[in-house]
Amino acid sequence: MTDGDGTRAIRAGLPEARTYEPTLPGPVFAAHYHLPGEPTGPYTYGRDSNPTWTLLERAIGELEAPGAEVETVVFASGMAAVSAVLLSQVRAGDTVVLPDDGYQALPLVREQLEAYGVAVRTAPTRGDAQLAVLDGAKLLWIETPSNPGLDVCDVRRLVDAAHAGGALVAVDNTLATPLGQRPLELGADFVVASGTKGLTGHGDLLLGYVVCRDASLSARVRHWRKVVGAIPGPMEAWLAHRSLATLQLRADRQCANALAIAEALAVRAEVTGLRYPGLPDDPSHQVAAAQMRRFGSVVSFVLPDRAHAERFLAELRLVDDATSFGSVRSSAERRGRWGGDAVPEGFIRFSAGAEDAEDLVADVLRALDAAAA
């Protein structure tokens, strides 16, 4: 029998049931462990391993690659996971290909790579443009859908081309989550994500992870975590694992809400540049539909100018003005306020939460009316 997404999310990573023990054991707080004799056991020191991480890593692996043998490494944040993959796999003289329309912190990573003597090339996500700059690369970094522009690339096509040239491929799966997209099944070497967002879905913890099939690649990532100490706290790891049980419920509701909001925005005259991969007329829909199982919680669009966008955000009642996404509570922000994304001043990134769709759409339309007035 093949488990459905909800069943798998609820059972993922749980240990074998034991009489009088909780289904999900509580967090283990330990800097050191009882360790007589040679240190050959699985738990030796708190920076290296923790039973709470072990269960969470097993759970994430089961979601990202059901039925496959994979290695998962959890981190203190998404950026710790991103840095671990890039800095553990490349050396001075290597070339890395990054998207030029990806997560806002990627330019900071680029600066660090170049400071270490790594050459960096960039190209947009849309149209599989990274294919044109792959020659001689050691590692290709894909972000699909891209954040915040929501462009989508053909993962399988890019993976095949990269592998043909001897490059490794990492895919940032933050926006899609494992229920929306499984990059390892599309051939990627690494799947990387911020667990802060949709995976845990409550906007109350920081977490990152890396999953890969190749144990030698994973060992280098795990060694990097040990060296830099970018470890999650046991409480954060436990909260993350607890949150997985509602992942499918949250994802289905959020995706449905995102589509409802996108459809409502599509008929507004003041809204331009509307993007949501789940819309049939979105430029990325055809590619997204071929490789994604859910289209995510994020919608992006543009209002006429900065003042108009700020009026809209101020009028929202059910939506937090916050810089993250993927929470059960809807959030939105004017991305131009950070200065790091190549977007218009009126660009809005909207993350649909799990509120009632009718209430959420009504709030958005009312805020648009008030902003226009």
C-alpha cells in the first residue's frame, strides 16, 4: 500500500511504538552523553548528533523522497543549509551557477564564494536560462518557483544538462515544500530548504535542511555543520517534527486560498504583473504542472506605485505585514522596501494562510478598494 501525503506527513519519522511512551518523544536536551570506552555509538556530543534531530531528519527524508534511501541533515536556518551545500562542495577555482532572481540573500552568498576564489555566473530562472552558462560549472543552484518572482524552470532538463557536463545540482525547494515538488525524483543531487516557511508553517521557529541520495555528498554537508556548529536546538527540531503532522492539511488549504486570491486579483484593473503558477494562463503554468503536485501558497503582483502598495497593506485586517511566507496566518509585504530584489516599488509578495477563503478574499478586495480610493 502506498501512503497518501497526509498519512505520510502524520507518521513520518516516528519511532516504533513503545508501551507507556509518547508517540513522538519529547526533545532531548544534551550537550554530552554517557560515553564509557570507545566513542562508537550514535550520540557522542551535542554539536554532532541528537536523538531529536535524528527523528526529524528521518521524517523530512521520508517526505522529500518516499521509499528511497536518502541522507538528511538539519540546520539552524535555511541559510545555514544553503551555505553548507555550497561551501562544502566547491573550492577555489570552481564555478557555481546561481539564479539572478532568487532569494534575496543569494547575492551575499555570491560575495562570499567570490571572496574564496569561486567563480559565480548567474542567469534568470525563467526559460531555463541557466543552461546557457553551465559550461565548466561544478555546481548548479536552482530555485523553482523563484522567490519572489515565481518563475519556474524545467528541473529535469537542467539536471540532465548539468550532469552531462559533470556538475552537481542543488534545488531550493522552500516555496514548493516536499508536498508540492520532489527535486530528488527529478534527478537533483541535493534538495535544500528553509523549514522556517511552509514545512513547519507557524512562523515561530528557524530551521533548514539538506537531503541527498549520495552518502558521500551528505557526509561533506554533515561535516560542514560540525565545523561551523550551525545546529538546530532540540526544541526547534521537536516543534518542527510536531508541525509535520498538519503539513498536508495546511498545504491544501493554503494552495486553495492562493489560487482564490490570484483569481480575484486577475480581474482588478490596478493589478499588473500577477504571478501564480497555478493559474492556467501564468507563463510558468505548463512547466509547473508537469513537475509540481501543488503550486504553493505565494502569489505576487504589482500595484501602481509605492504609496498605493503601502495603503493596500495598511488596510488589510487578516494579513500580517511580515517578511516571511508559508505560515497558517496570511502575510504580505512590499518587497521593494528591502532593496535587494529587482522588483517595482509596488511589488507585493502575498503568502496565503489557512483562513477561510471567503474571508481572506473579501479582506483583500476591501483593502484594494480602500487603497484605490
